[in-house]
Amino acid sequence: MKKIFYPILLLALTACKGNQQTAGNESSTVSATPSASITPIASAASKAPATADTADTVRQPEVDAITSATSKPNQVSFNGRIVLPPQRQATVALTMGGVVKSTSLIPGQHIAKNSLIATLENPEFIALQQTYLDSHAQTEYLLAEYERQKALSAEQAASQKKFQQSKADYLSMKSRQDAAAAQLSLLGVAPETLLKSGIRPLLEVKAPISGYVANVAMNIGKYINPGEALCEIIDKSAPMLCLTTYEKDLADIQVGNSVQFRVNGMGTQTFNGTVVSIGQKVDETNRSLEVYSSIKETNAQFRPGMYVTAHIHKR
């Protein structure tokens, strides 16, 4: 019985081993066949995004994650604002204080140069005028005395001491007159007019330039301290751009580069300008510096402080 069982068991084991090898070969064949068909598709799929990314890199500008500035191959984009040069804006202030007696200013009003802005009351202003008139009268008398003593001294008809004393008195009074005249000139008062019209009770404040009134800080009855601003006057006839740039952009910016910009609130209208000045000091906090550009086209809608987006074209 045992002799019959062992051959049958051996045949069964041999048959099972052969089935396992056949199944293994079939599974490897099946797995190899799909991979061979999928590989070209996967390669194409992997290549397609790379092509799209390359196209996007060509079409889209680079964006700075810190400054939000964008750049293209031939131009750099920056944010900024409209400003006025120092010569086109004036702060109205006086070296003498006083109480505002009258004013007719309205913010935004256009005013011409030398137009009356306000009148102020101050007893010191009246005393200053009196000082000038008194010293002027005394100077005329002392000048005549000095000339008389000079002539007598030349003829040796008077002592040298009297001549020197008359000269000292004249020069002292002359310096006092000149000092009063200079103070009146600082207040916008021509000393010569006092000799004709006499003392003025009110100090008149006049516009130093033509332009629009802004930041009015006075009203009737308010006391204005010496040096305190009454208002500001801005002349919009020659505005400029102040653009914020960064260290990495300096190599691409030169004086004379053309600028195109748009103003916030004015739609897609584009204006032109030219770089006229590049700041020489870098801000230690954000590593930025300012670039100034002139504006070729003037527009009545321009206001100092309006935000702009500008493109500086590289040479």
C-alpha cells in the first residue's frame, strides 16, 4: 500500500509546482503588457505640464513676494504717488504772532501771488513800526550833525572828540533803523511805505506763490504763534512721480529712462514721464529708495498724494 501512495503524492506535488510557475508567468506577462502601453502616456502627461509651465513663465511677469512689484524682460513695475517739487508748494507762516482779525480763504480755493490771505492784530507790530519811524527821523538828524562836525573838524574849528561822538551816534542809530527795516521786510512790509502812509494797525499776510489753498489752520479770533503755519499753497502746474524702488532694481534704472504710469481712480488712461532723479540713500527698514520722474502730460485731475502704478522701461 505504501508503495502505491508515495508515487501518487510525488505526482501531485509536481503538478502543483507546475501550475504555480504557469500562473506566475501569466501574471508577469499581464503586468508587463499594461506597463508597456501606459509608459508612453505617462511620459506624454509628464511632458505636458512642463510645456504649460514654460509657456506660463514666458507670458506672466515675475512677482516679488515681498514688494508685489512685477518685472518683464524690458520693463520694471513699481508703486508710487504724485508729489510736488519744493518750489511748487509753500507753507504760510510769520516770524511774529498775532490774533486773526479777518480771512476769506476756503480750502481748495485758487489764489494768486501777493493776494491777501489774512490780517493779524499784534501790538508788537505797531511798536516795531514806531521804532523804524523814530530811528529814521533820528538818523536824518544825526547824519546832518555828523556832516557838520566832519566839516568843522577838517577846518580844525571843532574838537576831534565831538566829531567822533557824532559819528558814533549816527552809526548806532543807522544800525537800529536798518534792523527795524529788516524785521518789517520779513513780515512782508516795505519800510518805505510807512514813510508815506504811516503806521498800519493790522499785519497783512499775503500769498508767496500762486496756487490752491490747502490745510487751512486758522480762523477769526485764533492766536497764531510765531512760526505757526496758517495754511499751505500748492501749485499743481508741474507735478512729479515719487516711485518706491529696491536695491535689486538699481541696475535697471537710470536717469532718462522712460516711464509709463496709471493713476488710481482714472481708469486705464496711461501717462508718460522720464526719470529725473534717483535717491542716494536706502531705507534701513525696508531696503527701499525713491526714484523721481517728471510728467509730460498735465491733467487737472492730478492731486498730490494720488497713488500710481508705473513701468520703468529699461534701455
